[in-house]
Amino acid sequence: MAKDSKLEARLKAVLDGLAAADQDGGNANAGTVLSMAVAAHPFDEQEAHLLSGGVPRGYKALTTATAKLVKAGWMVKGRGGWAITEEGLRALVAFPTAEELGAALAAGTPVPADIELPAPVEAEPQAAGPAAEPETAGPEAAGEPAAEPEAAGEPAAEQETAEPEASEPEASEDRSGQPESVAIAGDFAALLGGAADWAPELDEVQMEFHAPTLSWVRTVDLPAGTYSFKIAVNRSWAENYGAFGSFDGANHELNHGGGTITIHYRHDTKDITIS
């Protein structure tokens, strides 16, 4: 299979995985979906070659190519995972093979307007259990005398009306000019519980936005050692920053004595600091 054909097949597998997650009613973990796509269409020797950052060439190509699916409006990437859109579901119907889907992406071909959403797969009905026995009637139904009503005329006790507590307004979070997500992608993701190192799409390596300082921060606890990482934007290698905030630059090197550290990143200045 040609190189471009393999990439098209993996992109098709990514959409198929997202469609399956949508059927289950939720978003998909990016790392899981990408791993399934690679397992279905393994790397050849050239694609398995590790780049300077320790990332397989084919893996970087795949994560970068998923931006085409986002641009086409067929999927979205968020902090809660990846999800297929209705347009993406219709694209799987309109372009059922990897070759057709790849050609549509390359040419910017929209999904025909007459393509309908695929029908959801209905769950198999559960076997009916034994019929429930009728409930035993209470004493009134059985003919026993009902309890005498309380004497009327006594004034009901007045209920105190509780005044609602005033709630403090939540602080607004200014995200203008900020990316959807920022990750610390490096060779220590497995220590954070990630499925693989150098995988910016994993939930385990995402940073949190701190509005007061306009910074993205992440605190990690690492054993003593030397580590490498980059800042990756929007769960992809398409936009990443290395040493000195250089776009697609050399890796950050961290000589760590062990313990907890906090990594800070400002997207407006591309400054990366560690405390």
C-alpha cells in the first residue's frame, strides 16, 4: 500500500472510531483512537523511524493530518476528547472507502446535500422477565374501616419562608486569543498515566488555563532524571514550540532532581518556565 493510501486508511479509521464512540453517547480519547488506527494499518519501516523528539515519523504525520478532518468540519478536538460531527457521520456515508474519503479531503469536496445521517444502531431488546405479582391491597381496599380524619377547624401552622441566599457571581475566564488546549508532550507521559510518550492528544498531558496570569500550567511529580518535552497546541504536532519558544524547535531539556514541579506556558509570548 502506498504511503498516501496508508495515511488515508488511518484517517478513515479515526473517523470510524469516533463514530463508534458517538454511537455509545460520548467523546473518544484521542490516544485510544489513534492507537486503533495504527493497529489497523501498521507503520512500515520508514514510518516507524523515530524523529529527533522520539516520535515515530508516521505518528506525527497522522496527528498532523487529523487537522484536515477538523478543517473539513468532520470532527472537533476538545479538552474532553475528540468527537465526530454530524457532517463527519454523513461523510462516512458519502465517501465509504479510504480512497474516496482521502480524495474528498484533498479536493475540499463537500458532502452532498442529499446524504442523510446513518440510522443509529438499535440495542437488542432485553428478554422480558416474569410478570410482577399484584400488590396486596391495603386495609381500606379490604373492607376495614378507614382511619378517622383529623378534626377540621384548627388553623394550620404557618410555615416560615426561607430567604434565598445570595450567590456570588463566578469569576469570568477570558480565553480570547487562547488555543483550545495545550499539552506538555514529552518522554514522561507514561509516568503521568498516558498510553504513550510524545503523544499531545492524550488527556493525561493536557495543561490547565489560569486566567489571572494568562498562563497554561501543569504540576507533575517526576522521579529524578533527565527529561525532554515540547509544548503542543490543540492536541497536535501541527503547532508546537520547543526551546526558547521556537516554533517546531529543539526539545526542552529538563534535568530534574525528583519531586513536584510546575510547568508554565504563555501562548502570547511563547515563554515556558518551570517552578
